Amino acid sequence: AEVITGSVPHMHGLQQNSNKKQIRLLFAFGTACFGSILGIRSLQPVLNKLGEKMKRFTNLLICVSASTMAWSFLFWGKWRFWQATHNKGLIGGGDVMTAQVVMAMIFSLIGFGLVLVLHFVNQKYLKGKGGAVVSQLTMACVLLIGLAWECAFGTAIYLIVDATYKNYVKRAWMRGMMGAIFFVLLFPAWFGYILPRSFVGQGGGHGEGNGDDQGHGQDGHGNGDQGGEEQDRGRTDGAGATAEAAPSGEAAGPAEGGTD
């Protein structure tokens, strides 16, 4: 957005841009990021043969492309929203806070819908082979939803503080206080439920990008589990056969000795 407009757009408040060319350019850039995710993933089986560093580098490129795509579509969606509604919003007569909530709800509906469609296509038509790409696109959709709601909460804090205090020092103090209150309320839930789940499948080389190669990752983990179950079953069968052979050998020993 900065390269297209020549300035850094504000994260909170109004993200209006009536320039149709710039809106189309930002959408094209977001689409290019989506294409880069598919392209890098399709080349990973060849690039991964160059070593572990190349594998990490390609995984990093996919993550960066997914994050960049989410940010691009966030600002594209906001520009397109204001441009389509002639800077009046769907409801509220152009009220910024109302528009932020409406846009956050729209992003949430679209994001959750895309996640469901991606997983449905992966399971039904790709037979789980697109697990790594689906995982990155899912994270991009979740990031998009989170950024949209962050804008809504941030705008609410700014409007409440600016409408209550005129002194800039008091405004800064109250913004810090309200941010601290949000932190105290949300950090326990994030630390107890979200953070532990974010590390699942990322330790000991069990990255999500290895699902097709080593049976690890989100969708490839089932093969690894099945292989482990088969090995355990083989050990159990072997132990059972040894246990059965031992009594028969003991029984045969005395019989032969008695014959002699």
C-alpha cells in the first residue's frame, strides 16, 4: 500500500482511497502473493534437495507471502468498502466506528468461508496432499480476520479517549491504561489456549511443510501414525511368537533328555 499510494496508510481510523487504479493494483499484488505461495510450494520438492537451509528458506518465503497477502487484502477490502459505499458505509451514515465493525464482520464471514472451502477441497479433491498450502492460506485468513478486529478495537479506544480528553498527555495516558486493561483480560486466554496450540507440529523438524515428504505435518501426520502403529503391531506379534516358542522348547527339552 505504501508503494502504491506513496505514503503509509493509517492502521486505525479511515482507510479511504477513491483511486480505482490504486485499488486494482493492490488487489493484483495480493493475488500475486497468493500465486507465489502456490508456486513456491510446487517447487519445494526440488528445492528441498539442496539442503536443510533451502527448505527453511522456502518455508520462510511461504510464510512471508501469506502474511503480505493478508495485509494487502485487508487494505484492499477497506478501500473497496469505502469506494463502493461512496464513503458513507453500509449503515451509520459514514460513522467510522460502525464501519470498522461492519468491515470486521464482513472479513470474518469471508475468512471463515474460505477456510472451510480450502479444507473441503483439500480433503475431497486433493486427498490431503495440499496440507502445507492449505495451512498457510488458513493462517493468512485468520491473520486477516484478526487484523480487521484489531482495527475495530483500536478505533474504539482512539474515539473513546479523544472524545473524553482534550489534553494530549491525558490522551496518551488513557490509551496506555486501556491497552493494559485489554492485555490483562486477554493475555491469560492467549497464553493458556492459543499459544500452546501454535507450537503443535513445529518442534523437532515436524514442520507443517514436511507433510508430503516425511509423513509429518498437519495432513501428512496420519501416515506417520499408521507406520508407528504397524511397527508396534510387528513388535507385539514378534514378542508373542517368541513367548509361544519358549514354552514349547522347554517342554521338548525334558522329553529328549528322558529318551536318552
